[in-house]
Amino acid sequence: MEFNDVRLQYESLREQIDGAISQVLAGGRYILGQSVQAFEDEFSRYCRAANGIAVGSGTDALTIGLRALGVQAGDEVLVPAVSAAATAMAVVTLGARPIFIDISPDDFNIDAALALDRKSSRTKAIVPVHLYGMPARLKDLGRGGVPLLEDAAQAHGSDASWGRCGSFGIVSAFSFYPTKNLGTYGDGGMVVTSDAEIAERSRLLRNYGQRDNYSSEVFGQNSRLDELHAAILRVKLKKLDEWNRRRRQIAALYRQGFEDLPLGMQAETGTSNYHLFVVTTPERDRLRAHFASLDIPTLVHYPTPLHRQRAFAEFNPARCPHADLLCSRVLSLPIHAYLSNGEVERVIDGVRSFFKR
Ligand SMILES: Cc1ncc(COP(=O)(O)O)c(C=O)c1O
């Protein structure tokens, strides 16, 4: 059993993907060409937003999105205490200060009430993360009047009552890291926004601050999605809804299978794309060892909350007890579109046999 489906996806789409790669190679244009433009149009439409600016990684999408929003050195940006390090690193890269906000113990996303309590005149943005693909409570967060940059790196195709993830905040950041629900064979990301000015600034920032060749209007950087990756992602985008549907089916089977067990599960705030399916238990490490003995792969997302990581020590004094508890108890189970019903049953039986001892 595999934890993710990167290899299996390629096997099932080999012909189309190899064809798309060959076409780019033969075409002679490898940076900011037709494939990138077409993918920007297709993916931003998929997100129900007006503009997509394809960049080098999800981290760059966050950094460029924040810069386009006007975040500068000395500003404060609120981020959840549980996420990938990139969420807070993008803030630090700009010389701004990440303020770690505890998560809600039911949906594991940033606690909106705590975030709004903590905002001040220095707060320039809030970066809610749709953790594991589950929509964060953006409507509540939006009441604070602070611009929201959605970290949608894990939420391609997740939906909530307020719309599709990536369409609500003034700007959003996606990652196409290989294991994401929509991933390429390398790094990639996209800034998604319906705000024309933010779109224009992001376009400048990703390409040396240039609108026209060799004339830099602002201090930018080099962060462009390669044509090769755009061509691959265009093939895969056509399968994303089908893949997400299968992940949701598996999540429903897991929820049903664990219903009567002493296991915590993420509250459903909308329709997750189930990038990850996590359970929580005080016996996490023993459950993980039990899975290892059954040859079932598991991972921990994440073992250490951001406010306890050395890289962010200077920003620490945050107290985030729910984040601490989640990170000590959370376990990610295999979930992907190519998991068979038999494999799903093996996972459920694995959990049930652990609690039967
Ligand atoms: C929530 C979150 N934000 C940001 C990132 C950064 O994306 P990338 O690895 O493409 O830079 C990731 C992926 O690792 C992520 O999961």
C-alpha cells in the first residue's frame, strides 16, 4: 500500500503526460509560454477566480501574494500555529512578523475568535490555512476587516458555503508540490486572485519586476512555473474532480469505520478535498507502530507546531495549547485516488484491531 499516489497517477496517465512533455520540448519555448498561460486560465477558472499567476512554488505564491498585498518589514501577519513551515516562512522572508494563533480543537484550523482578538493596527494580513484540505472559517475571519491571504496549498477543489477555497480571500496561494491533490513532478505554485491590481503586481514580482523585457519597474524576483510543469498540470487538472471524489468516498468509509472508536476526527466545515485524512488519539505513537507492524504507511502532519520550531523562536511567546495537543496526537492515514476498497478495509481493520487489544 502506498501513502500517496504520485507514482500510480503517472502510470495511469503516462501517455498523455509524456505527450505533453514532448510537445513542450519540441516547441522551443520553455519559460512563460502558451502552456503557462493556458494553465493559469484553466486553474483560476477552476478556483472561480479571475486571475492566476503561476510561480515557482507554493512558498513563493505566499511570499509574492503577501508582497502584492503590501506587507512589508515590521508588519504583523496572523498565521495558524499548525501548518507547513512555509506558511510562516513566507512572512519572515519579507521581514514581517508571524503571529501564531491557536487552532480550533474541532476543525484544526485557525481559531477565528482568537485571531480577531489578537489583531492590532500592525496586523496587515491574516493567512488562514485550509489544513488537510478542510476549509477554514473564512466568513468569521473576514469580519475583522483585515485582508485574507488563503493558504490553499492543500485545498485544490475544496468547497465551503462561502465558495471554493482560493476564491474568498483577496488573494490565495496554491502549491503544486508532487504529493498535493494537483501536483507536478517538481516544484510549482500559483497566486490566485480576482483583484486586478494584486494580479498585476504579482505578475511583475515573479519576473524581475518586468512588464517588458529588460525594464524593471519594481524590485522583483525570478519565480516562474516552467512550461513543462504547466503542460503536465494541464493534463492532471482534467482528472482532479474525479480524484477528489474518490478521496471523499474513502474519507466517508474511514469516518463510518471509526465511528464507535475513541478517535478524534476533523470536523467537516465544508467539502474537503481530503488532501489528508487524520485521526487523533493520545496513543498516536503506539497506533503508528501498530500500523508499521501491519506494513501500512502513515505519516504525522505535523509533529511540531510552528510556535515551537527553532526557526521561529524569536517570534515565540505564543501559547497555543490546542496546537500542542493536536501535534502530539495526530496521525495521517493513507488516502489517495488509487487506493482500492481492499486497502481501505485493511486500514480500517488495522485501526479496529488496535483498539480491540
Ligand atoms: C499549507 C502549506 N503551505 C505552503 C506550502 C508550501 O508549498 P511549496 O512546498 O510548494 O513551497 C505547503 C506545502 O508544503 C503547505 O502544505
